[in-house]
Amino acid sequence: MRQEFVMRGQTASGGTEVLNFSGYKPGYAYRMTEFQIYPSTALGASVEYELAATVTAAKTYENPSNPNFNNEGLIACSFLSLKVEAARPYSNPTVVNDTFLITQNLILAVIDTVAGSPTAVNWQCRFVSEKMS
């Protein structure tokens, strides 16, 4: 039976996290099915943010503000923006490679590109287990 689980946290802008898959059941791989980011600011305030995040299965992280989709280890990236100017609407595209079988630790990287006081990024990843044959 497939089991779903969630990893989530909050990472400072410009920071990275290791999503640890060591210690999970031998003989299983995992697929990411969902990736979401959310600002860690007070809503309703006159706040601007431009958040980006990536999840990579590699030795180094993929730059969240300029991801390279030729990187075979790039599993997910997300972008979330809110600008006070009317010409800069809110957006939230997320790309997840849900066919990538995860058997190693992942690197999550986040950034808020708005100058001044960058905000930390809340993130959540959902995974499903796959029995290896």
C-alpha cells in the first residue's frame, strides 16, 4: 500500500535545507507529488515579496532565482510573487517532476529577491512511497 507523507518547514531567504531520506524503509523509493511555498509575513500589510524555491537531487542546489531545467536532478521549483504595483500581479506556478524516483537526500533552496528585508519562506513537500522491485 502506498503511503503519503509531508515534510515542511521555514527557511531563511538565501538558505538551504537537506530533506533527509536516509533511514526510511529499504527497498522503497519516493516520488514528490506536491510542492508549495508561502510567505512568512503578516497578511494585509503593505508587503512585497518575490519568493522562489527549488528541490534538487544532486550534490549542490539549483539556484531558485534562475533554475536550469536541463539539470536532471531538478525535481521541483516554485515561484510566488506579490507586488504593490498594479502591473505586477500575484502568481504561483509550480513545476514538479513527479516521475523522479527519490532514493537519496534532497536539497531545498529558497530566496526572496525583494530588496530590503527579505522574508523567510514557508514550504511544504508531499511524497508518496513506491516499492522497488
